Amino acid sequence: MMCETVQNALHLKGTKIMYKSSRFNFFYDRSADEIIVYNTFSKAVIALDSPHAVSLRENHTDEIFTEDEIHVLVENGMLIDSDFD
């Protein structure tokens, strides 16, 4: 279940919040089909398939990730508000 704060942020006034990949994300090719993403700030580690990793790296997360997946990325510091510097 998505936490209420993130759910409200995703649909604040009917407008979807835009996210960007954290500058603390590092991408490691484990194999042709698996990329390991490590966030040095939050210490979170996640394994993604290549299309999802490319989407995260290039800030196109709304095109491929579900709301629940975006929630996980936000909670782990891999996605941050696009207005955050």
C-alpha cells in the first residue's frame, strides 16, 4: 500500500509531481539484462532490468514505472522532486 503522503504528492491538485534521478545514484552493469543501482546517500541498492535502469538514468520514469515502483524509488532516495537542487 502506498503511503498517504507520497500518494498525495503524486496527485497534488490533479497534477503529477515530476521526479528526477538522484545525483547520488550509481549504475553498475551486472549483466546484459541486469543493472544494479546504488544510492550513496541513502545506501539503498536495487536491481533493475535494462529498460527500467535506462529510464531511471534518463529521467523518463513516468513512462515505464508504476506508481508503486515510483514510490519505492522515492522512499529509497533514488528519485527526488525535480525542483530539488
